[in-house]
Amino acid sequence: MTVSILHTADAWWRKTPNGAAKIDTAATTTAQLLADHAAIDVAAASADTVAVESLKLISPVTRPCRVVAQMTNFASHVKDAGMDPATVPLTFFRKASASINGPFDDIVKPAHVKLLDYEVEIGLVIGRAIPVGTSISDANLADFIAGLVVTNDVSARDIQLPQTQFYEAKSYPTFTPVGPELVLLTADELNRFGDLRLRLNVSGQQRQNALVDGDMLYRPLQALQSLTQFQELAAGDLILTGTPVGTALSAPPKPVEIIGNLLPPAIKWKAFFKRQAGNPKYLQHGDIVEASVATDDNAIDLGTQRAAVRFA
């Protein structure tokens, strides 16, 4: 059975059938908490609980940490971007951990950003140090992945695309909502990763709804095997695993794309952003973004984050 960890500004909690039980730990970081297995286990039997709804939850992944993301990792998203999934390599980019935000805190658009987009993703929370060159297989994958979280890879598309790099566009404060729960999994539960369904609604309108199985190109095993060839990881680090189709941004029709590629870059981007400005799917001030991840039978449920969009 999964174990759900909650985090408030002054405490860690274990979700139980009767509410939330405070974990008696001195841990102040996710890494420290994951090392305190005994305290997490003791909390399971506690009769002293509070209503989960009474807690002001913050991200269960603390910062600073490494935030690494997989790019174009769902076939449906790749096709929507005008590419062929068979030709897309396993690719990573970094986000600043200062972008981590609580699951119910506002997403704040900087004044200069014009096109604010969303991407519901499953986050892998690393459970122990992984030095470069570590051998990772199906047999020991669960030794390295402590659990999963809901994440939203918020993106400033008008910054991202002309720069052809992602770091700035995805690293503004509040651009990585995480939580509400850190769900710790057994090896058997992690084996159900393909059964997870990602959903995202904007102000009650469904934008994303996809099952991992049959859509995700590179699963966690492949991602960690590749990543740890060159990047060490530590307990508490966060790996974002990509988003399915349904983001505001999508590829233009082929004829438009061909014509655009013939234009000088400045003219091409000016025309592209003029067209995008009329796209109503980009996030607007006051929108409510709800993102969730769960299996269809709810045996694994990472919870639902709910964030209001606020224009600075």
C-alpha cells in the first residue's frame, strides 16, 4: 500500500485513513525525511490526527535540489509539435529549483511574459545518492526512486522558443508547482507506472488526459540509466518525465511552417507570436489550473494540485 507524505511549513505528515498524523522527525529537507524511515513508520499507527484539509500544504520536495526534466517524452506531444516520435532522442534540460512552488500557491506570470503555458508531469523523487556510472536495472530501480509527485512544468513560450533553450523560460519563481503528496512506492507499485493517468484542467475545461502506457517514450528506467552516465543525483532530487498532448502550444500547419522557415528569424518569430496571441488556451489572469495523476482504479493516487494564475 502506498505511503503519502504531506509537508507544511513546520512539519511533515503521513496521510492515514483518519487524517494526517504528524511525523516525529527533525528532518527539514526531503532527503533527511526519506532517511528517517522509522519515524515515517511510527506515524502510521498514530491516533493523533488532524484533517488533511486543515493543513496549509507546501511542496513535499524541498529546495535547493536538482530539477531535471525530460523533453518531448510523450508520443502524443511529439506529434502535436510536428515531429516524428521515432526520431526523438532521450533529451534532458534543467530547471532552477527556486521555481518549485506549493501545490495550492499562485502561479505568477512575470510582466514581460506574454504566452504562459502548462504541462502536467509525473515527478520522480530520488531516494538515495546515485553516483555517475551506477548500474540501474529493473531489479533495483525502486531502490533509487523513493516516490512520485504531481508537477506542472509551467513555461513562458515567448521566452523559450526564440532562445531555443528552456532554462530561463521554465525557471521563473512559481513555475514548478509540486505536490500535494509525495507518494512513496514499493517495487510492485512502481511497476504500475504505466497505469498512471495524467490530467490537467484549466478553469474547469479539460486540456490534458493521457495514460503513460502507450504514450511515454522513455520510462524512468531508461531516463535514469541515461542520466547517470553523466550526472550524479542525490536524495530529494526531482526528475520531471514529460507531458502529453494538450498544451496551449502546438505546431502550425505544415504549409505555414514551411513558409515560416524561409523567413528571417526576426520576421518568422514576429509572425508566429502574432498568431499565438490569438490562442485562447494560454493561461490568463484568474485561471484555475488543476493537475492530477492517478491510476484509473485509484490504487495509486498522487493527489490534485490547484493553483490560481496571477499576472504580476
